Amino acid sequence: MTAKAAITKQDFIDSIADALQYISYFHPEDFIRGMSEAYAKEQSQAAKDAIAQILVNSKMCATGHRPICQDTGIVTVFVRVGMNVRWDTDLTVQEMINEGVAKAYGNADNPLRASVVADPAGRRANTKNNAPAVVHIELVPGDEVEVDIAAKGGGSENKSKFVMLNPSDSIVDWVLKTVPTMGAGWCPPGMLGIGIGGTAEKAMLLAKEALMEPIDIHELKARGAQNRVEELRLELFDKVNRLGIGAQGLGGLTTVLDIKIKDYPTHAASLPVAIIPNCAATRHVHFTLDGSGPAELNPPSLDAWPDIEYAPGAEARRVNLDTVTPDEIRTWKTGEVLLLSGKMLTGRDAAHKRIADLFAKGESLPEGVDFTNKFIYYVGPVDAVRDEVVGPAGPTTATRMDKFTEMMLAKTGLIGMIGKSERGPIAIESIKNHKAVYLMAVGGSAYLVSKAIKKSRVVAFGDLGMEAIYEFEVKDMPVTVAVDSLGESVHETGPQIWQVKIAEMDQA
């Protein structure tokens, strides 16, 4: 038998880079089909509008080759190396992957946001190129290298859960108790990867690996379960969706598109279980190298996307951010759709921390930063290319800013915030006390949102890069009132309403 050619350093690096560019703007076709089915059956108007934005954004990114989400993720790679593979390289597999990551994230035609920080318990300095990746290597029979690669956003990764159950405990009960505690920061509808067995670290690894598998729950339902894991998938798919959490946590019929489970033998005294969600920016791809050149990745057909458009309804309220008053925002109600025009400031974790440090030292806000009667948008945009004003600029998870909310509302004159997902009780109480509001933009629609931004400039903390304070001038940016000035939260009322409606549908 003739041995296969060696896999070269350049082919491996290029394949990693090409794959990361590919998944930044192409959803897997199985995900598009799953989301399209969810859109078709959704009866909650708020959830249906959110899914429409996600699908329209997805197609825009596929045609425009720009990131699906501004959070272009931390890279996770599963590499299965055939034990007969020959390499032509002076680098390790980890080093080659890191080179590929740096090449992909620095691509001038489609720069991806560098979100990885070194010294995580200390300075948290950005590595500037999104390396290093998290790499898992397995030796297997054969003479090929198989790669599963994903870019995992922080919003969904931060909602990962793990527990050591007793062997007699119910996995289903734990999942149903745990999923509501994850909130909406993981941008449902998406997938839940569940790992069962092994040890603590193995269960987490199984959960992450499960997310690399295609969405096929409907095929499984059609043929029926053939083992206990498949029975669990079907049971959990049905019961999690009955929770009524819905798209973006607004309440609705579809919370998960699929439940993926991998298991492994475990100790007789143990039952480790892990959940890791994939968000509406699900990004992963599989390729194989055999020494004949770099991987070839075929783009999905544009026919895979449903023929839909997103347009706010006639009832949407138009808001001028340059003239809006505290009295005006007190008339807004949860669930109401607004179209924002005018100027807003941005800021997220690092900017809020720096503001807090300034106040702690008795100093004032930087020159040019005035939040009086203004809104702050929690965002870290992708760099602009060509004629763009700004790159994809979807919302980040608002709950991370909860601990700064009282400071911002009490000391800066701020009257409203824009982000994704729910707010916690501390933030809601502060919003209620100050008669402010919290507005929600759709996570997973970053490119669509960016088209509403007509001007952008950095006004403070430029050294923070994507975490600097920007001034955006927007035109008809769609948002939903998520917490009104009375402290009512759509993320609490929406799922409650739809859980009851789903139960009524089951009885009909």
C-alpha cells in the first residue's frame, strides 16, 4: 500500500484559518432548517419576530461574508490524528492551530473580533489575535486527520452548568430545574449539549463535543428511540420546550432546536452531568486532511434560507434619542417594539469598571462623555471594513452589567440601557427606583443591527479596543421594551404566559 503524502504545516494552518472564516458567516444548513421550522410554527409574535431577525441576519452574513455575531468566539478544536499520519512541520498541532486562529481573526477582508484575554485572574490583557485556541487531541487508527472546529461565544459559554448527581437522581429533573436558571443570555433557540458520565472534566468535554453534531431531532422522532440516550433526547426536547422560555427568553414554543447527548462509563458512586448551550450563532464545521492539500469547504446553498424579511409592525413606536425625556419613557410598556433614531453611547464590562474606578477616586467622567437623558448600548463591535460605518454590532449579555446599574442610573443621568437577555433582581429594582428602562435587541442579529448604525466614533477609553465607549448615531434600530419604568420584566412574564399556553395546547 502506498503511504499518503505528509500533511504540511501550511495546509493545516490554512485549513484552520479558512474554517474559522467560513463559520463566522455560514450557519450549518441543519441549523438553518431547524430555525426555519421554529419560525414556521411559532405563535408568540415577539419570539417569531426575534427568529425572523436571526434568519434574515444569517442570510445577510452568508451573502456579505461578515460575522453572524459580533462575539466571534473563543476557538475550540477537536483533532483526531490517525496514528499513521505523517507530518511535514516544525510546529506542534497546538502551535499550528494557533497560527491558523491568528490568520483567520486578522483577515483584512473579514476581521473577526479578538476576545481572548491572557492572565484571566489578573490583568486580563487581550492577546490581540484570539489565540490560543482550546485544543483536544486524540490518536485514532488511520492515516488522516479529522478536525471539528467551533467558535464559541461568551454569552452561551457562560451559561454552562455542571453537577455531580447521586446515581439514583433524575437527570431530567435536574435539567428542567437548571435550564430556567440559565436565563436568556445564551440566545435561545439553540442547542443544548449534555455530557453524562466519566469524571467531572470528562462530562464537560462530552457536552462540548456533543454540540458538534448536526440537528436531527425530527429524524429521531420519526424513527423512534433505539437506546436510553435517544429516549432522553426526545424526553428533554419535549419538556424543555414546554418551559415556554422561547426565542431570546421572550416566551414562545421553541426554546431548543435539539438536545444532543454523549455519555461515557462512570464510577458506580457517581453521576456527573454537564450542560453547555449553543446559541443562535451556532458556528462549527468538520473537515478531513489526508495530505492532498488544504480542506475544501463548500458554502451552503442560498436556497436553504426561508424567503422571509424582517420589518417591524406598524404599531412600532418611533423614538428620537436626542430629544427623549424621562416622562416619555415612563409611557413605554414591556413587549412594546421601538425604533430608535439618534445618538447613543456604548459601554460594556471594561468601560463600566473604569467608570466605577473614576468615581471611586472622586474623578468625573472623561471629556465628551455625557449620559444625561441618554441610553447606553452594551456592545463590543467588530471592526469595520470597506464602506462600513461599523462592523457587526449586536448586543452583549446585559446581566454582566447588573452590578453597575445603580451607579450608572444614580450618578450619570442615564435613563435607559440596551442589551440582550434578562436583568437580575438588583438591576430591576434599580431601574424601578430611578424610573428608567431596559430595552432588548436580538442576540444573533449583529450584522442586521449594524445596518441601523449610520455614524460611529470612539469618545473615550480608546485603549480598550472593542470595549471602548463609542457614540453611535442610529436610524430605526429595532428593540423591545424588556423592563419598563415600573420594574415589570418581559423575561419573567413572557415565559410564564407561554408555559400556561403550552399546557393548554397539550390538553386541547
